[in-house]
Amino acid sequence: MQSVLFHDRVDAANNLAESLLLIVHKKSQMDSLDSLVVLAIPRGGVVIGDVIATKLNAKLDIIVSRKIGAPYNQEFAIGAVMPDGTYFLNDDSGLTPQSYIDNQVNVKVKEIEHRLMNFRGSSEYGDKLKGKIVILVDDGIATGATILSAAKWIREKQNCQKLIIAVPVGPRDTVNKLKEIIEDTDDIIVLHSPDPFIAVGRFYRNFEQTGDDEVKSIMKRHGYNSKFQT
């Protein structure tokens, strides 16, 4: 039986923040902390991001991606789509028809836009991440598809100064994949990588689902407003 590591997401975030404070303060030399952006993956990751952004006195934002399911098995992810239509494929065999991928990208971009408008009031990022120290957070890693695609998008499309990936818990093999795609100037913090790894929720005493209203409430405290009425 796997041990509980955290009471809840707030507890996990506080633990993460302690590790981040050491890295961020050292690398930013304390005079450029206003260049920090905590980029959270909804929904549970926004709770993590809220705590970290508050403790680091950083800006909070979110990133939404959507997986591309295989043509004959939508539950099996062959890639992921990002807000601007950029997509990353896990399957490089060329067997998936391009027409299918293009159709999925169009569908997923609309879904992403709806969620971004709901949570942050805009689907545009502009230059918000350009030249920034971006801390990408979630409440844990399972398959890693979401955080891998988000990390690639931030690195390849957003021209950030530095990327720090920070999660409380994740499987060792996925952590190793993340280490392969990050650059020498970047960092990855995973507090625990238990083996065997079954599910993220196993390591939390309280892992209740985070609702849309809670996410919108957090984002409102950080200056964002939903375009949709509740």
C-alpha cells in the first residue's frame, strides 16, 4: 500500500514553495522576482499555483491543453493541442492521417478557448511569458502528456527566459522524459517519485476534485475575470 505524502493540495504546494524559494531566489538574485510567472494546469494545479504565486509574490496564470486521441481509441493519447493551435505528437510513425489530426486540432482549439475564457477571461497570451521565469505547476504527473506538451510549448513558442517545472509527485519514467526536453538553464522539481506509481490521488489524504467555480475564484483574486456568468 502506497503512503500518503500530503494532506491536500495546499499542503503539497507549501512543500513545493519551500524548494522553489531556494532556486528562484538564487537564480533571480532577488532583484527580478517581478519577472516570475506561475503557470498552472487546471483544475487541481491552480490550487497549487495559487499558493506558490502568493508565497513567491509572483503573477499567476493558467495553461490549457487538450489531448488528441487515437482515431480508433479516443482514450489513448497520441498528442496534445495548445491554445494557439500548436500540436505535439507522441506518435511519429506517420500512420495517423493528417486530415484526422487537422480536424482534431480545430475541435480542441475551440475547447481550449472556451476554458480559457471561462477561467481567465481571455484566450490570448501576447508577450506575457516572453523573457519571464516561468514556473509550470500541477498537482501531480500521471502519464505526463499534458505537462510535457505544455513544457514544449512554453519553451519553443513563448520565448521564456527560464522554465521551472514543479510538481509534488510523479512517476520516475515520466520525470526522466521531462529532463530530456528541458534545457541546461531550466530546472525540474519533483518532490517524490515513488516506485511503483499507481495514481496521483493515492499520495493525498484529501484529493477531492477542484471545481470550475473554485478555479474562477482563485483567478479572480489574481486579477482575472470569467467571460461567462455563473
